[in-house]
Amino acid sequence: MLDLQHKKILVNRFDAYTTEYLLENKEVTLDKIGTIKILGAAPTDEENIPVQFMPDRKAVTSEGLIKYIAEKTGKNKYLVIADIESHFAQAREFINIGKSYELLEIGFIKTNNTGVYEFLPYSKNKPVRITAQPVTHSKQNNNRSIIQIISLIIVIAILAGIGWQAYQFFKKKNSNQSPVITTADTTTNTIAQDTTAKIDTSATHTGNDSLNVRYIFEITASRLRALTRTEQLKKFGNNALYDSSVNNNATFYNLYILKPTLPADTLMVKDSMAKFFQKDIRLEIEPLK
């Protein structure tokens, strides 16, 4: 039996789950790629696994694979559907530009000279491993820990900024509600005092004022991933958007949910979104226009 639990560390988790499902069920269909069948029993040594591949650019991902991944990850089924569609869309990008997409421990899928998808076992194709997402190296694990620490510092700074803004807001509110001192024997000044107090009251913000908060749930270098992921979330009624930034001549895309939120509710909303996406959430406040 393949040691896929160890290899999940080095490859995209969907590729590992797909191989596990294929070995257990002997057949799987990949979205707009085709169907793969295992012929006979899988060998236990280093020999190639006997496979039949039927290309189909109109194929739909196996329902069983979606349920399998949902059970393994504990995610909502519809969230898994959105993620796996994006995953196989990136896989097709690799295939269509002439690179090989590796199905872990099974073989490779690539296009032939006529543009048709074909399957090659390991013995016929030995390219550098390419998956829909980059391989994680040991050095990147250290970088990830550093990024998490930096993200935590940023979140603390943002929350401190929100607290400062709330303090300034209530301070200004209390200042606006201070009474105007007038002389008791001046009728004109008394009238002016009453009029001013009424204007200040109507202009004072209430405790229901909210901030436009960006709940950033993903950062990717793929514009296609940013576009497809936000469009999929919009179909489920979420206000999903993305923007871009350049770092060391590389463009990165921030995917986020824009949600007006009371300052006191930001942590609750952040925790809710973290549970939904099963990812760390970073906060940004949109500047006032």
C-alpha cells in the first residue's frame, strides 16, 4: 500500500486524496480532463499500476471523490466543489501549455501532438514533478512559521488601530454632546443654545456605525485562481472580491470578503470566517472615502 500520508506533505492535498480514492474505488473522473480506471489489482512493488485513461473535456468530477474529500477534510461539500474545480482548472493550465500533470503514484497526463489528453506511466515519462500548486520545501516550512508570526503581529496592530478609532469616535461623540454655556438673562443666547444642541444631536453618530472590513482569506500568485474563486463564492451570495500587489517583481492577489462590521464584532466575524474557510483570516479596514 502506498505511503500517501507521508507524501501529502510534499504535494497538493487534492492530488493525494484523488490517488487514495482511485486506489480504493478503481475509477475516478477528473473535471474536464477524463476518467481513469485501474485494471486489475495494483502492484505492491515499483512496477507501473495498470491504468486505462479515457479523455473527456466535458467530464464532471466524480461525486464520490467530492464526498470522500469532504469527509477527510471536514469541509462543507459545496466548498469542496468550489476548491476542487479551481484545482483541476489549474491542472488543465499545466497540461494545455505542454507540461505534465502528475497523478501521485499513478502516472502523468499530458497533451500529445494533436492536442488530445493522454496518460503516460512513470516508465515513459520522468519530468520534474508539477502539481496544480507549488511543492512545499523544508525551507518554506520555516518561512511559513515566520509569515504566521508576522500575520499575528499585523492582526494585533489592526485590532489596536480599531480600538483607537473607536476611542476617538466616542471621545468626539461626548465632546459634541457637551452643553453650551450661556448667560441666564439673555433670551437670544438661550435660543441659540437650544438650536445648537438640536443640530449636534442630529449630527452625532450612533453606536450602530460600522467599518468596511476586508476579511482576507487567501493570497495567491494566480490571477485565474483569484478570479474563479471569488466568482464561485459570489454564486453562494458572498461579497467576495480581490485586489493585487507587487512584491519583488511578482504579483500577488488578495482574496477577501468585504463586510460592514461593528468594531466590537470584528473578532466574532473573523472567527466565523476562519471556521468557514478553515484558514487563518487577516483583517484590513477600507479607508474612508
